[in-house]
Amino acid sequence: MKNSLRNIVLLAAMALALALQAQPKDKVLNRPYADLKRLHFGFSVGTSFQNLSITNNGFVTDNGESWFAEVPELSPGFTVSVLADLRLNSHFNLRLSPGMQFGNKVVRFRDANNPVATPGRQNVKSTYVVMPLDLKYSALRYHNCRPYLVGGIMGVLDVSKQRSEQFQFASTDAMLTIGFGCDFYLPYFKFCPEIKFCFGLRDILKKDRPDLEDDPAMENFTKSVSKITSNMVVLTFYFE
């Protein structure tokens, strides 16, 4: 987990360094009227680190097993989206950025009563169709830079195929989002690196599992968890 967060910070620092190098040295204002447009469009690419917050309940099976589930590390995914930005006033913008996110999470299962046992695992591949609606607050522009904060809500639809595994998840979710970034005004467009933190609002674990009625050993994994919520960190590069 620590290595993954370090990678996120490193990527963000690299993006900031590249953007700063692209700034002209003579302080000429690029695109001075870009922020006066009532409506403008763009697109973005980036990477996302998906995670699961798992609440284990200490359930003990008839065989004396007490399974504990966790996501030990984060894996980078890919995200792409389009952007529609509506100017509300000199500091606030309303932004809609529908897109897709492709990622993978590895859940590891350990028997708390038998720590030497070989842990089990489940690969959770996700293909999300996302619909973020954000309110953006921008500070005053300083030369060709303008930092901002962003927050809102994001609808999520998982269109990946569900298999009969230890965990199955609801196909829909809603997330609260908060983040920050900076607009860099280049001669022909704005380049905007942004980091956003997304927090799931509902329990996405499917507890009714008729597909596991003939496999009680597999069903014990689901019984050992009372709640799972989804969260992620998204590093996005907007071109506007």
C-alpha cells in the first residue's frame, strides 16, 4: 500500500515538473481569455488505483476457520474521459466528465486461526463506466498557472463480467470525490494535472449467493465479511 501511494505522489510530481518546464520564461500570458468562455470541452487520460475497504466480522466456520480478507497493495489502471465545463462565475465551474476506468484489485484471504496456511486470493477485474459531476473552485491566476480544488459526486457502473468466485459485487455504486489540481496555460491549450480521491457510499458486496449453494466452502468467504465499500485514487491529465 505504501509503495502504491509513493508511486502516485511520484507521478504527480513528475507531471508538475513537466508542466512547469513548459511555462515560458518571459511571463507572456498564454490564452488570456480561455477562462471567460461560458462552455468549453476537453478530454483526459490518466491512471487510477482502485481499492476495497473490507469489514471482516470474525465468522468461524464449522471447520474452525476464520477467514480474513484484505487488499494488500494497489495496482495501477487506466482511465479515459471527455469533459464539458460550464463557467458559473470567475471562481466556480461545473464539470461533467463521463469516461471509463479499467483496473484490477487482488483480494487476499488468510485464516486467522491458522496463520501458516497458504493464503487464498481473488483477482477482481473492473471495467467502470463513470459519470463524475464536480464543482471546481479556482484561485486567482498567477501568470500561466492557476491552482484549484474540486469536489462532487460520481456515479459508477461496473460492466465487467461477474464470475462465480468468493466475492461478487453490485454493478452500481456512488462515490464522493475530492481533489486538487492546477491549470497550466500553454500556447494552444490548457494542461491540467489533477489528483482526485473517491470514496464509495454503499455496501457493494452481494450476500445472496445462490450460485454457491453447492459449494459451502466457497460461501464461507462471503459469510466472513459484513461490508465492502469501494474507493480509489485517480491521477488525471486534462487537455482543455
